[in-house]
Amino acid sequence: MSRTQQTTFGDLTVAFDDRVLRPRPWTTAQSYWAADLLRDAPDGPVLELCAGVGHIGLLATVGTTRRLVLVDLNEAACDFAKANAQAARPTGSVDVRHGRLEEAVGREERFVGIIADPPWVPSDGTGRFPEDPLTAIDGGADGMDVAWRCIDVAGEHLTEQGWLLLQLGTAQQADAVHERLASAPERRLKVVEVREYGASGVLVNVSRTG
């Protein structure tokens, strides 16, 4: 039987167990960057893909009245996300959805910001993280399988001037995103900023173009 644990994540206390990915302290940087972007964003909801226990999206939006939609394929993660949302007592509403990220968002739904923390470890490197659930870290041969799907969802569901704040593992993966989007201007998405956090990971701001 899994034992529920708690950890501090920014100003939040979040619950999790060994069926889900343990929140990484460095990813508060993703929350704080998203919060900065939201200060200048028009009214509208925020979507978090591969949300896990919801900590990144909750910390980004807890001080706002924005509606937050959290999507994850892991049912246990969704249960924890609901509990963590109740504990955070956000001013805005929180909608937790269990399912595949392409199917959990309605065709007409649009978001001013999307946060995504997809699995980004290449399949042959997952053995370095034996305590992590495989589905939460395995990103396929190059670590990018789920990241590309997140970008596809962003292309379908971002508002004009909207943005996707994507977590990846390496600068090379961020370069791959830049190259693919630069070669496909019809997608109306471009990389506008990349922030590296040493061995921990990389954050990429992908924004809607005019």
C-alpha cells in the first residue's frame, strides 16, 4: 500500500505518493515564470498538461481568479491534484481531468496560457531514475514523444498571443523545438525564450505568432 507524503512547493504544501512523480523543487521556476506571464495576459483560463499532482499549475495561479484545467493520464495523480487544489484554496476554479491530453480538452476550448511538464527522459535513460513511475518519465527514443503532443495541443487551443511554457530535459531538446517550429510557420508558434537550470532541466516559452 502506498503511503501519502507531503512536501513544500513554493508557498504550497502538496501531497503525493510513490504512484506519481515526486514534485521537483526546481520546477517552482516554471510556476513563477507562468505567473509572471499571466500578469500581462488577457482574461482567460490556464491549462496544465501532464499535470501530475497539480503543483506547478496551482502555484502559478493560486493568487489569481483564473480557471485552471489540470490534465493527466495517471488516475492516482488526478486524485492527488484534486486534494491539492482543495488544500491550496485557490480563488479561481480548478477542473481536474483524467485522460489523454489530446482527448481531455474540448474542441472549442481556448487558453491564454498552457503549462506542460511531459516525460522527457529518453527511454534508454529511464533506469537512472528507479524511484520514478516509468510512465511519468519515459519520453520515447529521444525523450520528445509527449512534448510534441503538448505542442500540438497548444497549436489547437491557444488564444491569440497565448503561450506554452514547456519543461524539457536538455538544451538539445529545446533546440529541436526551435528548429521544428521555425520550419513550419503555418503552425503560428515560435520559441521566444529558453531558460536552462543546469542538470535539472530546461524551460521553453513557445508563443503564438501573429
